[in-house]
Amino acid sequence: MKFFIVSKGDTKSNALKDKMMNYMVDMGMTPDEKTPEIVISVGGDGTLLQAFHSYQHLMDHTAFVGVHTGHLGFYADWLPHEVERLIISIQNDEFQVIEYPLLETIVRYGAAGTETRYLALNEATLRTNNGTTLVMDVDIRNQHFERFRGDGLCISTPSGSTAYNKALGGALIHPSLEAIQITEIASINNRVFRTVGSPLVLPKHHTCHVNPVNSEIYNLTIDHINLVHKGVKSIQFRVADEKIRFARFRPFPFWRRVHDSFISAE
Ligand code: NAP
């Protein structure tokens, strides 16, 4: 089994990474940074997001697992004292692979006629790059839906619905549903300007396009990555064909994780 361990970088996570690395090598497993079959992130959900972006080109072959060194995470749900058990399960191939949907974002540029494609595990957010009101025509399935005015838009995956989307009042969506959710960030609603106001959940076969009205420069975040795009003609959001694969060693149902993270950990 070829593996790699990504650490958050703090002392606790680095020490646990070193301990796991030694244990796994002693058991005959091979560290392989380039083509790991299993990627273990040690830190938090943010660390798993980084691991995903480092290995998204290998998603057909690579499964992810997260160990948390801080609080319980949605992607990082193994505790430091459980890692021996985790490593023995990896060695014995005692895991199932479960797949979660991803968000595909395609930015199309006017002048050059080019495009850039991104995959997000949590979400993409769109804002202007200078703090002014974002004004965008939102089309769903190639039909005009609304002219959005406000701070921004958040388009999240089901597993990302517990992250920024939740803070915006979006619904929590079970990751077995192949869907994306569009949530408003501080929309302007008055007698002149009108948006739907509610989060929208789109199925896999529905695509959303947002088209600039008064600017061509935007801040687009893809998970933790923040990029400025110039000369934007349109941005397309839909459920990606690719999925992230998680190695599941024991049942830890999504709604249990929601309960333990947001209600109370028993
Ligand atoms: P960060 O600002 O350092 O951390 C943001 C927090 O979001 C961390 O506590 C992180 O958990 C948690 N988180 C990440 N993915 C999650 C998920 N799927 N479900 C529940 N919580 C999750 O940023 P970061 O670590 O680089 O992560 C980037 C993410 O932060 C973005 O994708 C966005 O979803 C989230 N974010 C949230 C808000 C908000 O809630 N108001 C604002 C901005 C960004 P860990 O501590 O376990 O890493």
C-alpha cells in the first residue's frame, strides 16, 4: 500500500505524522508523495481540503482519510489515540470506499476565449474584488432566473454544506445527494431590487451560469484558495463528474457528525 501523510504543520500534527509514518513503514507500507493510494491528513478539515487540492489529479486512484488533532471535523474524524487501529485497518485493506460529490466551476473569459476549470470539495464563493456590490445575472438551465445584487454568492457541495454555507443560513445536505446549493451573501432586497432570498438546491443535471452586469473582475474562492479573475464573461457551476473517495473504516454517519459537531459531543 502506497501512502502519504499531510500535516497541518503545527507541533502536535507533525509529531503524530512522524509517529504514523514510522509505524506504517515498520509494517511494510511505502511512503509515496507522488502517487499515493491513500492520503492521510493530520490536522483538521482545512488540512484535508489542502490534501484534496494537492491530489485532485489522482482522484480515481487515491482515497482520503482525516485524523483530527483539534476538534472533531467532518472530513477529519479519527482521533490521535485511534491511529494504530486505523493503520492496522489500512494494512489489512479493511475499509470501504465512499464517494462524495464535488463542485465544478468553469470561468470563461471574453477576450481570450479561454476558460479555467476548478473542482471544489466545500464551495466556491464569488465577490467583486473591491468590496462593491456584486451584480450578476443568474441563469439556471439556460433560463434567466434573477439579477443578483449583494455581497456575493456561495455555491457549495453537500459535504461543504456544513462549512461556510451553514453560516449563510443554507441547508445541511446529505453527501449521498448529488447536488449543489446556491446561497446568497447579503443580497439587496427592496422595492427596486429583488432576489429569491432562499438557498437553491440544484440536482446534477441542472447547470447555473452567472453573467457579469457591471464588472469583469471578480474574487473567486475555491475552498481555501482565493483568486482574482479579470476579463470574466461568465462562470458556470454544476455537480462535477468526478467524486472524492474517502476510505471508511467504521460507520460514522453524516447526521451523527452533524449532531456531535453542532449539538453536543457525547
Ligand atoms: P479557516 O478559516 O482556517 O477555517 C474555517 C473553519 O471551517 C475551520 O474551523 C474548519 O475546520 C471548518 N471547515 C472546513 N470545512 C468544513 C466542513 N466541510 N464542514 C464543517 N466545517 C468545516 O479556513 P480553512 O481551514 O482554510 O478552510 C476553508 C473553509 O473555511 C472554506 O471552504 C469555508 O467553507 C470555510 N469558511 C467558513 C466561514 C464561516 O463559517 N463563516 C468563513 C470563511 C470560510 P477545521 O478547524 O477542522 O480545519
